[in-house]
Amino acid sequence: MSLFAFVMGDFLKPPVVEAIDASGYHGVVGDLIKVSARDDFEVASVSIVIRDAADAVLEQGPAALVGGQLTYATTVAVPAGETVTIEAVATDRPGHTGGKRVTWTNA
């Protein structure tokens, strides 16, 4: 495959968020949400947005690469019984995005 074909293939294909692992999230400040994302060339960044049931943003920020894993440490507590949506958006070098959403309830 030529370099041009590789670059064009990457340019035409957005990144993919494969999974959002909220098993370490318990609605407490400092809990960790892990994300798996991939791209043909490179995932430049991953951002996390947590929204309440009315779709209002509770918190948002970048995931950090910690020990080879994209990780987001939460900054806002979620009350017991509240359901939130966790969205991860991956961005590649050309600026294309791909995302995934999961619903989580603080049981």
C-alpha cells in the first residue's frame, strides 16, 4: 500500500469508540471511567461528557492515557438513584470524530 493510499484511507475513516467501561464509576468524585478507542492511524484525543436525565451537562473533560488505558476521573458526584448518560468522543488527527454513549444508574 502506498503512503498516499494509507493517508487517504485514514482521512476517510473516522475513529471508533469501542467501549466505555463504567465498572469503576460509583457516582463519587474521582471515580474512573475507562474508554477503548481506535483509529487506522492515531486517536488524537478522547473527551467525556456526562449528562443528567434532562440532557444537561453535569461534567465534561478529556480522558488521559494512564498505563496504556484512556481514563477519565470524574469531578462531580451523582446522587443515588439518578440516571446519567456517559458519552465518549474520539478525535483523530484530521479532526474526524466517532463516539459512543452508555446509560448508567447510581444504584
